[in-house]
Amino acid sequence: MSIKYFEAPDVKNLVNEIADCLDFFHIVPQFVFCYRSKGSTSRRTIARIHGLGKIWQEALNLPPSYVIEVISERYDRLSETDREKTIIHELLHIPHGFAGGFRPHKGYIDHETVERLHRMLLKQRAARKASF
């Protein structure tokens, strides 16, 4: 069975909210696209991020862009909390230059960082609700 891809507006809304709440100013929301895949045979991957490399940007005359792909068979079964943490993890791969490259896990992405940012997200949401 081949992998099929579908736009994921629910994931896109979550990406936009997280980037806004966590002040990820380096992320350009209109150039982060979100897709859900079905039919992946990967065993442990929940989501992955793809960047448009420099050579493709030049060749196609396009700005730097990223695609967050959530693997339906795993992502859709997660709790809301784990979905949020998964998206935070993927967004952390986007470097401050937003140029199409990636940050590695080592030195940038770990469980503690994701947990800390998730707590910040929850606090921001609560503060926004209280102000309405």
C-alpha cells in the first residue's frame, strides 16, 4: 500500500496556536504546511518535518518552507496533550533563520525542553482565557 497524503487543517491550527503562544517569532506560519499521511510502514515515527532545501528554493524561486507530516496511524490515537507535545517537538526542528534547514536533536530538542514549553503553552492558554 502506498502512502497517501491529506491536508491537515487541525494540525495547522495547532501549529499556528503553538507558534503564537510560545512566541516562536522565527516561524513564518504561512510557510509551514501540515499534512496527515496514511499507509506509512514506519513503526515508531509519530510525525516528521520536511524542509525545502536551498537548491529547491533557488530552482523553483520559492521562499523557505516546511511541511509537518503527522502519521495518522499513530498521531490520531494520541491524547490532546501528546499531540501538542509532538507538534512542539517538530517546531523545535525549525532553526531561527527559517531558511529551510533543520536543528538536530542534540543540544536543541529533548524531553525536558518539550515538557517546559508545553507547560508554557498551557499557562498562555489559561491567561488568554482569563482575559476574555
